[in-house]
Amino acid sequence: MSFYSRPAEKFPPAIKNLIIINVLVWLAQMLFDAKIDLTGKIGLWPFLSNNFRPWQIVTHMFAHAASGQYMFFHILFNMFALWMFGRVLENLWGSKRFLIFYMICGLGSAVVHLTMQYIMGGHEMAVGASGAVFGVLVAFAMTFPNTELYLMFVPIPIKAKWAILGLIAIDLFGGVTRSGSDIAHFAHLGGALTGFILLKIWNKNNRRTLY
């Protein structure tokens, strides 16, 4: 995998524009949901739902919960994680490669979510950048595995490879047991799996970046 040499930026272009788009879509949801049910149109519905539309495979990753007790935290945590880990990767890879990676992870997330929803049943609509963000988290952990992270409610630093693996394990448990019904666990896992596969492909001739 080749690297793109560029000065480190706190808000590189792809990250900045992704955050702006997500925030603008979220604001539009709050403004127009009551009139045109915008969230229902751009959220990802199950394949067999009468509400499913092909464009939702893309649009859902730019939408977030626009109502409910935790609506602000949904977009806040996703955008913070995207900025915190994604900017490092974008500064390393370049904006074009990072954006391609991000979008493919989001699409992979949607495919896995829809497939598991079809197999296991379920009628809920999914929204959020979490699937693509999980792909970013996996890419960060694979590229900088021994970077120490300080997580909420954990008083000691944890290496990135163990922290992200722990998050994946939690989602796997939640998906299999169907706990946390308002969380699209398999969308997270789909994004993580897609990110892992992409990094393996990109790094197949340069294993040094994995360790």
C-alpha cells in the first residue's frame, strides 16, 4: 500500500466535508421530518419493506436519529470518532483514498445489515454513519495497533488493537443475542469487516503497515 505525503491537518478536506454534510442532513431531518418524513425517505429500510428504495443504501450513512432522548449523542459520537481517527488516516493516505475507503465501508455495512436483517427478521429502519466509522476504527487499529487510547469509564490506556476488538466483540454479542434493539449491530460489524478486507487487500504487498 502506498502512502500519500502531506502536512498533517486537524481538519483535512474529506473529514471536514463529511462532517458538514452529516450535520446539514441531520438539521434538515429535524426541520422537515414533520412535513415530508425525510428520515423515512433516506433511512435504510429492509429489502422487503414497501419503504425500501435503492438510494437508501447510500443516503442512510449521512442521516442520524433526529428525535428521541439520545438523538444529539448519536451524531456527536459518530462525528467525533470520524474526526479523531479518520483525520489520521486521511493525512496518511490522502483525501481521495480515504473517501473511497469510507464510502465502501458504508456500503459494505448496509449490505451486511440488510442480509442479516433478511435472515434473522426485523423491520426497523437504520440510519447513521456508524458502519462507515467502524471501518475507519478497524483501519486505524490495523495501521496503528499499539497506539494507546483512553476510553470513557476505563481508567487505564488500552492499545488500539484491543480497544477496537473489544467494540467488535460487544457488537457481535449484541447482534447474536439481539440486545439493544435500537442499535444496528450488524451494520457496525459489516463496516468493520469491509474495512478489514480493504486494508488486507491494500496492504498485501506491504505488511509493515499492519504491525
